[in-house]
Amino acid sequence: MPSPEFSLIDHYFSNLTSSRPDVELGIGDDCALLRVPPGKQLAVSLDTLVAGRHFLPDCDPEALGHKALAVNLSDLAAMGAEPAWATLGLTLPEIDETWLTGFARGFGELAECFGVQLVGGDTTRGPLAISIQIHGLVSPERVMRRDGARPGDLIYVTGTLGDAGLALLAAQGLYVAAEHLPALRRRLDRPEPRVAAGQALAGLATAAIDISDGLSSDLGHILKRSSLQTSLGAALHLDKLPLSPGVAEYLSETADWSIPMAAGDDYELCITVPERRQAEVERLAGELDCGLTWIGMIEAQAGLRALLPNGEILDQLPAGFDHFAR
Ligand code: ADP
Ligand code: MG
């Protein structure tokens, strides 16, 4: 973009976040210069949100600023990494000061919460899209990957499942009792990345993933990546799935397990832990604000089996939301 516009962007972003001592050079030069402490690895991830696909163009810019950063922080949480730096790619149809103020506030507040410094980015004109690259720090011996799950491992999830999915259905016209709507909607608009849980579980877990596309699909990624000579599987106990009051009520009326099993956008963590470390995990579960719930086991038999409370296997397992399936 031409320089008058750039100075506007500069105005919004150059002092948005507070400075970290490990930033040698932040916004303003061709590159940022960052110091990775000895013994730590850099964990890097990028997510793009496109108007019309990931959010509606008239979406509240403050919520969008929050969510765009939150989904990136969630990836760091899933690896057990500590958030450090972010870069921001903004593609804007026009310079809209009200929009930029809101977006910067949502982004900035969440960045402050997690001690993230915005150290650079790129601004171009085009259809509204937001790309954020997040950088975190992790000790190699503590990092959680997707490929370490083994038969007999216990499966846990943080928080509650299906809230964002039910909020989306409600926004599309499904009747949901009014008392549940604000809490559900907040989960969709303002996901809270489970960074503290991820760091606490790193060192205990054999594998972890953040649930962005739905439990069945994301647990499927752990199974696939952890399979060695033969494919791994898992058994999930549906009556153990942690549910908010809104989702619990919806399920009692519809028995639609696809909401907690396959709806995306919750950004909870799914982790696997060796059985011998159960006591440690249970102790941690009691300390984590977001909660941590046992939901099933990794098994040597391939496939994902969802067990109903009466012990029967749910035969139509809902598939996770897939952006390319539609
Ligand atoms: P260059 O042409 O060298 O890529 P730019 O003129 O695009 O540099 O950017 C100038 C400085 O402003 C750089 O340090 C860049 O990282 C930063 N910057 C540009 N856009 C953003 C943005 N949306 N958020 C944060 N920093 C940005
Ligand atoms: Mg340059």
C-alpha cells in the first residue's frame, strides 16, 4: 500500500503490544531480529482467516482480532510451547479506521494476556483476509507432538466440547434456549487458547492436538501420525464427554452426538497420556481452570469407536468438519 496508508497501519500496529526483552529489533525494518534462548526450540505456525469462508465480512472486528490470534495461540498450546512473537499479514479492501481500531484492540488485548509481541507483518490491498504467524518457545524434551500416542494411553480433553458448533447452528437459525446463547456465542467468537494447560501437560503427554475441526477428526490425526506398522484406534465413552449446560440440554433433546464429537472451532486440547501417569494427570486436572476430562483409550485395533452409555457402539460416527468437503 502507498506510504500514507502505511503510516496509518504503522499507527495501529507499531506500539500495539508491549516489548519483550528478547526482541532485538521489532516493527520498522525489513526483518525483525529475535533471540531464541539457548536450549529452546522455536515453534512456528501460521493460520489464515478469509472473509466469507472463516468469518462473515460484517463480523465484529474486535472479536476477529481476538480469534485470529487465539487460533494461532491454540497451535502453540497443543505443542506445549510458550507464546513469544507474532507477525501479521493483513489484506484489506480499504483503510477503515473503525475496523482497524476494533481489530487492533481484540488482537492487542489477547497478545498482552499471553506476553506476545507483534514484531512485523505485511499489509496489502485486496479481499479481506488475515494471516498470523505465531512463534513460541519450547524445550525439546517437553514438546508434545501428534505422533507419540501408544495403545493403552488414556485420552483426555480440556474444557467442554461442541459449544462453538452449537453457537454456529444457533446463529443459522436453530432454536437454542436463550439462557445458553451468550455463553455459547462467546465460545465461538472468543475462544480461549489453552496455553497454560498445554505447558502444564507437556512432559506428561505422549501426544497432543488442538481441536479445531472436531474431536473425531482431530483425534484421527493423532491416530494416523502415531501409527507405526499397524493403524492405531481409539474407544471414546460418549457419556464422559465434557459438556456445557447448553450442549448437554441440546443432546438430551436430540441425541445428536455430532455436536460434541465433530463440530469444530472449540480450540480445546486433546491429549494422550500413559496409564502409569494417570495420578499425575488427575492431580493436574484438579488444578487447571479449564478442566481436563478422561474420555477414552488408545487401542491397538484400528478405527474410532464411540461407546454409548449402554455399552453399544454408535454406528454412524460423525466426520469432522472439512473445509474441502463442501
Ligand atoms: P517491506 O517492504 O520491507 O516488506 P513494509 O513497508 O511492508 O516493509 O513494512 C514496514 C515495516 O512494517 C516492517 O517492519 C513490517 O514488518 C511492518 N508491518 C507492515 N505491515 C504490518 C502489519 N500489518 N502488522 C505489523 N507490522 C507490519
Ligand atoms: Mg523489505
